[in-house]
Amino acid sequence: MQNTQNDKIYLVETHIIQIRTYQRSECMKKKTRRIIGIIGIIVGLLFIAAIIFGLVFSADVGKQVAEGILYMNAENDTKGNSVKHLEKRGYDIKSFEARYVNPSKETKLTTEESKLTTEEKQIKAIETQIATEDGNLVPAQIFTCEGSKKTVILVHGQGGDHVTNYPVAEVYLKNGWNVINFDQRGAGDNPDKKVTFGYYESRDVKALADYAKHEMQAEQIVVHGQSMGGATAAIYAASDHAKQTIDALVLDSCFDSMKHMFLGVWRDMEDTEGIPEDYIIACGNWYLEKYYDFGFEDADICEILKKDEIPTLMLQMERDELVPMEKAKEMYDAVASGNEKLKDFIEVLKEMPERMEPLSDYYFNEWIEILQSWKKQIFTMKL
């Protein structure tokens, strides 16, 4: 009897021990699960924090890239640069301004200088502002040659202002052309201080082309862009408006793309080695598209020129350090590549004049005279 009672007590105690062991086990499991849950939350929060940090960091990188491009001229004396550039070349700015710019006088072209008629022709100059579709006011110099129905719009390059166009403007004026000379956005007196490698600047050219057509009654309009001004001219030339308005396009040492130009600067900067270029471009592109409604692809001239159906002349120096000859040929090949009518009339000029600054007589005697012949040409020069 005693043994039976002891057995019962033993069984009860064993059961209690089992219950307690189970309870402890469950408690440990709960604690483990709680710890794992806490760890999971911490890891998740750290992961989210890392993502947020990465996004914030990338956005900041994008902002620096975008604003570095847009405001590249913020500390750049574009007016002073133009003067220094022309003085270095030995060009007499004061002589040009005394002859053509002073609005209180009228300049006469001699018979030898003017190809319009055998009579002397007067040149008048005014300075004005022309409104664009996005509200910009373009500061422009308008030179009109008496009786002329031919107008060229000159688009200057990066780092300077309209003054850098004086040598080219003079050649056009002496050949009887009206000239529209202006400050690009981010340069000179243009109120828009952002540089967009031609994307928004092309709207200025559009407004000037309308002015030439409707206010000046021009029957022949040429857009002539140099360096980054070539990019502006090319972007405009690819538009439907250009097809209905202008007769010819001149790309003089044209930039090939905003991306290529940016990477050229990026690679020369300190402490950039090891940072993926695709990442930098992606960050900058995101910021530009989000806050400024354009991106790197919108200033890819090689792609944009595929829509250019305007008769196009390319001038390229073989020693150009910014745009190598292979890039120039790539742009040349891209011009209206899908337009068979234009593609059938490709003609590559073989002549290599010693110098094309200012523009040679060949330019006017051979090319300007055949604007309506639907030819595109590339003119290389060795300097």
C-alpha cells in the first residue's frame, strides 16, 4: 500500500517536473522568438535606414551633378572671357563695334565688300530683347543690311557670350547677310542663368527664327552654332518648327553630348577614381528629370541629329581637344540617317583649307549658294 502511494507521489512529481520543463521550454521558445523578432525588426530598420540613407545620398549626389552642370557659369565671367579670347587671337573688337554695333550710326559696305548689288549698302544695328515660349527674354543684337532677305542666327559656345561671334558676324555682314547675335542662357546678359547644353537654349533660337521670318521678312535663314552653340543649333534643327522655318544649319566644332562633356570634366577631378560613372550619371539624370524636366538623353546630339532634315554643313578642326574627329564623323553620319532622300545626296568635301577663321570665300561661293540642293557636308580643317 505504501509502495503504491509512493508510486503515485512519484508520478505526480514527475508530471509536475515535466510540466515545468515544458513551461520553461515554451518560455525559452517565446523569448527566442521575441529576440529573433527584435533582431529582425532591428535588421529591417537598419535595412530601411540604409535604403533611406542611400536614397538621400544619391539624391544629394544627383543635386550636385545637376547643379554643377546647370550653374557651371555661376562664377564664370563670360563677358570677360569673350574679350580675352578674341584679344588672344588678335581680333580688333573695338574696330568691329565702331563699325557695326554703334546704333547711332549707319555703316556702309563698299561694292567690294557687299555681294548684294553694285551699290553701297547700309548696315543698321539695334539691341533688343525677344520673348520665348517659356517666358525668357533673349538679349539680341540685330544687324540689318539694306535690302537683304538673308539672315543668319549665330549661336556662341560655352564660357563666352555673343562677342565671341564678332569675327563670324563680320564675314556674314561683308557678304550681305543680316545677322542676329545673342547671349545664350547662362551667359552674358541672358536672364536665365542655367546651362542645359542646348535643350532649353533651343527655345531661344526658335524665338529668334520667328523674329527673322516674321519681323525681318527673311527669305533665307541659316542657324550657325559654334561648340556648345552647335548643340543648341542641332537640337533646334531637329524640331518640326525648324523644318518649316530655316533653310540651313552650320555646326562648327559641335559638342556631341552633355554626358560626354560632363564625364570629361569628371575624370579630371580629384578623388573621383573608383566611383562608378554610371552611378553618377544615373543620380544626375534622376535629379535633372525630376526638377528640371530634361536629362542627359535630351542633349545627346548624335541621337538628336537623326531627326535633322535641314541641309547641314559640319565644320570640324582635326586638332579639336574636346570633340575628336571620330565623334564629329559620328554626328555627321547621324544627320537624317532615316531620311533616304537626304541620305542619297551625301557629299564629303576633300578640300583642306589652311584656315577657316574667319570663314573662307569657299563657304559662301560653294555652300551658301546651294542651300536648297539638299546636301549635307563635313568640312575638316587643319590648324
